[in-house]
Amino acid sequence: MTGRTIKVLGVHGLGDHRDGTWMPRWTKAIEESFPLVEGDAVRCDYLNYDDIFFDETDLSGFEIARALWKLSKSGIGSFGRRDRGFLDKVAYWVQKSAGYVVAWVEDDEFQQKTRSRLLETIIEEKPDVLIAHSLGSLIAYNALSHAVARDNPELSSVVSKMILVTIGSQVGNPFVIGNLTTGRLDALPVAFWHHCYNKHDSVFTRPINLANADNFQQTDTPFDIEGAADHAADSYISHPAAIDGIWRPICHQRRIARSFSGVRALRARPAGVSGPSRRALLVGINAYPNEQDRLEGCVNDVFKISAVLQECGFKPEEIRTCLDSRATADGILERLEWLLDEPASGAERVFYFSGHGAQIPEYGEHHEPDRLLETLVPWDFDWTRETAITDDRIFQWYSQLPYDMRLALIFDACHSGGMTRSGSSRPKGLSPPDDIRHRELKWDRKTKMWVSRSFRRLNKDFSDSARDSAAFFGKDGATERLGRATMLRTMSVGEYKKAKKKQKDKPVGPYLPLIIQACAENELAYEYVDGVTSYGAFTYSLVSILRRKTQKGKKVTFEQLVKLARNQLKDLQYDQVPQILGPTAIKKARVPWLE
């Protein structure tokens, strides 16, 4: 049998590659890592685009610092204190790399020039495999997701048979998703897309969750090399996981166009395990370490919600709880990963939290507070990022979910802070310590009083409706609210309408969960004592109303349920107004999602 030649096209990443010394390193790594069938061969071709950057771009120190902030925004560290130290420690070449990534993402002309060059090369070389590194992976995603990749018959014919492999990629970085796309990564019209992720790579890479694509797989390729920034392309290519999970299936298929079907079967999943259609995570915290922060009804809330979920069809084994000292930040995040693992169309997930909430003034790119972060308060919360459950720590798990998957976030907590008065109901929110509170205050010389600072609006053109803007970004327009994926919602209302016009048959932007909250943004959520047993007033009302309706054989929608809870709390003289946000079809769906 005549041997075949596997044609590989390599697209380099960040840095000046005009001297061509990178190509022999890539070729060596590819030839040594491809376990070819006897008689077969691999041919490597390469694309260089650095002339577009280095001949036309000169970054100032200010632009580099600004870019660093944008790309590292979702990094983990102490609020405010992390930023200067982080920027000081980043190697200069990494800093400059950040500048070029942001410059490319924010410049349509750069994108057009690099996109055209890549697509022209694909037509000319007709590669079987495209390996794109770092910034090259952004160029590849931009090119292959562009309409021309589908509309040009010659190009689409080549692309549909091609396997894409992205390595050391910033495609999943929230800044890139929010500014290069509509806030959501799409499936690409390739035979298969492999994404190699190294958790030690410090060049602003991120994992990718592309549950809406059946031709995508992420392969973990961890390596930690001293002084190499763990970003080297040849280290990704030659990683054992890449060899076993990507190159071997390609090399052992007689037809490249069909190789992805074999690769898909290698998706990492424990043998014999399949994801249940329903999962629920219920968190309740009474016994906070500080005595003055302790609550009484949160654990009872969890058991009440578990009971009603089982009455609505959930199986006991589909529900996990996390209570008191076990509900640390790490404990909650670990269980959230379980909750949203194995996403699928039609799957149902519920995350319920009963405990304290808070708001944290966050430092921005100029090293001064410029926004507020809503957070759930875990058991070990100490006003640092490591111990907070903020949206920028969880949005990567839900923002790219399939639109027809159903996720409900139910929070019996508030973010306004509060103090318990003797003999009154306990509020479920923490007030910040004075040094944290000082970040959102300024001294008014005219009145001789401390007043609130005005933070910049995160997306002032998000909506023509002040109510809609407040639902996502708070009344001040400067709050990253839980469950909204605000980091990815950068489009103006005009840009959104334009994008919606192009794809009338499906939603636009990040996945939006059904979000049900015990009170409005600036209100307090309270506890209620039923005889001698405490509950969250909102949870008690929600569950009691649902059960009454069920006993009478009457169905109720989520929207109706929240409205009835508002009325009951008002009758009981609780000054809290429950809120609901989500896709209209889901808000109007019957509980529990029965249509």
C-alpha cells in the first residue's frame, strides 16, 4: 500500500519569529511525536505573520501595563493587593506579549490582515492538521469562525477535512472571549478541534469549555519548566498526552478526514460513568467562625430544598450538600465543578446557597477601586479573593453551557450587609471591615462628610433600559453580579441587535442561567422562625407556596412562584423583594421545568 503524507501547517505564537529559527524546533518536535505508520510521512509548512505586527506596532509602557491588567483580570489573589506585585514579577517578554494580544484583539485591521493571510495559506497548502500556538491560535479561531470560512466553497471544503490543534492558547481568556466574540465561543467548521491546556502556562492561557460542540476536546498537557514560562510550543507538541490523545489517532487512521471519529472516542471520562440528567448542589452555612456572623436557619433551608427537589423528581443520589465548616471556598468550588461537569443539551442543574453575601470594592487597572464584586460568603471568608465565591471564579463553568441546558442559581442571601438587632430577624449579609469599606468612600469637603465614590460603569451602552442594565451590572452600573458573566458582556445594545439579526434562530452571548434571589440588590434577606425552627424567610415562603400549589394539583411557573413569594413576604412584613432573572422561556416554564 502506498504511504501517505500528513500535511501539517504551523502558526507561531507571540514573539519575533522573523528569523525562522522556530521552524526547525517545531519540525523536530512534530517528527519525533507523530507515531507514523510504516511508509507514511509528515510534511511541515509554516505561516509567519510577524511583519504585520513589528512593522506597524510600537507599544508604550502604559499600553503594556493596561494589556497586562486586562488579560490577568481573572487571576487569583488578594483583592487589590495582588495587582502591583503580580505585574512586577511578570517577565518583560510576557508583559510585551500581553500588549500584542490586546492590540490584536482591539484592532479590526490587524485581525483582517492576519485572517486573510491564514485563509489564503490554508487554500494554498490544504493542510490535514493546523497547529496554532498562542496568538496564532487567536488568529486561527478568528479566521475559522469567520463567515468566509463557511461561505467560500473551496475554503470550506479544505477546512471541513482539517484538524485544528491549539496550544498555549489565550482563546479561552475572558478578555478575548468578551472582545473577539459575542461573549461565547462557537463550534468551528473543522473536522475536529483539539485544545491543549497547561495549567502552569503563565501567558494568560485558559481552559476552554465548549459543551455545545461535538467535534471539540480539551487535552490537559501539564508541564512545569524552570524559566521557560511553560509556554514553549515544542513542549506542548511533544507532551505524552498530546501524543496518545491527538497524534496517534491521527497517524493510525488511513483517512485524515475520518480521524476525528476515533479521537472522539478517547474523550477523558471514567470508564462506565455517564453524566446524570439532573444534579443539584445545596450549600448552607450557619456556624461561621465569628460568633456575630452566625445564622440559624441555613442548614434547615438545605434540607427543605432537598426535600422539595426530590418531590419534584430529583433522585437522592443526584443531590449533594455542603454544610458549615465543609463549605469553604475551595469546598464549594470543587463541588461546583462536579455540578457543571458533563454538560449536555436538556440536562438540569441547581445550585442553591443559603448564608451570607457581601460586596467587595475591587481594584482596577489603575490600582485604585473601580467596581464592586458580589460574592457569596463561604465558611472561611476573610475578604480576600482566595476565600470569595465571585462570578469571575465561576463564570467559566456556566457561560459556555449549551443554550438548551437548564441551570438554576438560587441565592437566599443578600449583598448589602447588615447588623443583627436584639429580638429582630437576622439579616443574611456581611458589612465590610472599615479598611475594605474605605475603598468605596471619599471625603466630601463641602458637607464635611464621608460619601460613596462613583465607580465607572462597566458597560454604559449595555441596554436602553435602566432596569435591564441594573439587573446585570447593578444600579450603579459598576457591579459584577453573580451569574451574569458580566466580564463577557462587552457588546453595546447596537452591537447586540446587529449580532442578533445575523443569527435569528439562536440566542446571542454567554449562557444566562435562571437566577432567583431572596431580595433586591440593596435590600436585606432575613431569617424566619417557624415556632422554634429557623429558616430563610425567602426559602420558607418559596417552598411552602410550591407545596400548596402541588397539593392542589396546580402548576406554577418560576415567575409566578417568585411573585407569590414576594406577596407572602410582604404580608409577613418582611422588607425584601425576591428577584428573578433569566431567559423568558425558562422564567415562564413550570416548576420543575415541566412543560
